[in-house]
Amino acid sequence: MPPVRSLFLSDIHLGTRACQADHLIEFLREHPSEHTYLIGDIIDFWAMHRGICWMPAHNTVVQKLLRRARHGERIVFIPGNHDEVLRDYPGVSFGGIEVHPEAIHETADGRRLLLIHGDIFDQVTRHHRWVAVLGDVAYNWLVRLNLWLSWARRKMGRSGYWSLAGYAKRKVKTALNFIFDFEDSAVRHARERGLDGIVCGHIHWAAIKEIDGLLYINCGDWVDSCTAIVEHFDGRLELVVWGSAPPALEPHAARPPALAESPPPVADIAMKAAR
Ligand SMILES: [Mn+2]
């Protein structure tokens, strides 16, 4: 019997430099499972538009997943916004990996969970797709610009009323509000469908918690935090933080999301969170 019943992974972003494929390969090796759910943004077609960064380790991830499907594991791929081209293939199976726009998983203890990437709960990607795409490109430039601006202000001796720290704090607060809105609308959606909870991704912030009596679960990502959700054979769900020097990640901790590519804290996190 494999060590866990189910694996839930999202936001791997294969095809980008930031993807932590090596850690993921280790994680997969240690966690054979009966069900594996890939909950979106597994392959980053948006980033590959701008320049492919496809490492040998990215091939290995794909091969390992195909191999698991061949050996009788159930592998379900639920596309996200970065791999939305696959949304055009509902019900299709690629090498034994089933593609569905969403799925329902029943845990060993009988809870029914909706599995969906979650970009539909993100007002930015939903209504202003161009903002999200632009934000993705502009993010690194914003970080640099902010650094340069603060340097220029110091040079000009204008340290006065404009506080970089205050600016960063306001941005973090915006990002946290963004997360709370996301979580609330995800849980509301699951409730409307008469389910016991939801497992999603998208905001790169792993969590297992109860909101208004429903289970809210986010798989996190394999760009920055190397997190996954596992289901044990008794139906218990656990957040796993993989790899060396994991952040002191508590599911409820107020940690700003998605600090990939090691930006300084001045980053426009709200924009980043829209990934
Ligand atoms: Mn996404």
C-alpha cells in the first residue's frame, strides 16, 4: 500500500526558472499515492511565451507523473490560468493523465471536496486578464523601480514623509485582503455546491483551515514554498512543507504570499498574488 492515499499539488510552473523541480522530484519519490491531483498552473505557458526555460528536471517531473499513471495511479490534471489551453480538452486523457476542468474528491472519511485551480475566485484574473498578464511581466520591473526610487530619494536627501516601510506595509495589507477575499469566495462557492470544502491553488499560499464550517485548503506552490497537501488513509489531510530550510509555515500565519524570485519586501505583492 502506498504511504498516502492522495496527493494534491498546484502551481508547479514547469517551464520557468523559478520552478523547484528538483525538490518536487524528491517529494514525489517519497510519496507514492493512489490519487494524484494536479490543480493547475502545472505548466506555465504564459511564461514560455516570453522565453522557455525548460530544464532536464522539468522533463523528469513529467516522466515521473506519466510513469505513475502507467502504474495504475489515478492522475487528474485540473488546468489553471497559466495552462488554460488544456481547458479545451475536458475529459481527454494524455498518457493516462485525465484532464478535467474541476473534480470532486471524496476523502476516506467521507468528506466531499471540490478541486479547482481557483482563478475564478480572483477578481483580477477573472475580469482584467490583461492586468494579470501585464502584472506578471511588470512585477520584476516594479521591484527594481522601487529600489531605485528609494535610492534616488535618499541621494536627494528626501527621507521625510515617504516611508518605504510604510509603503511595503500597505502593499502587504492589500495582499492579505486579496487573500481573504479569495478564500471567502472559494468557500462560498463550495457551500453553494453543497460540498464539505474546497482544494485550490493559484495564490501561492498554502493553507488548511476551516472557514464558516467548511474546509478551505490551498496547495501552495513549487516556485517558492514547496508545499503540498496529502491525504492519509484515515482521511486526515496534512500540509507538507518540503525541502531544506522550509519557512516556519503555519497554515494560519499571516505571511505575505508568493515571494518568488527573491524580491525585496517592497514588491507589489497584490499584483504578484494575481499569478
Ligand atoms: Mn493561477
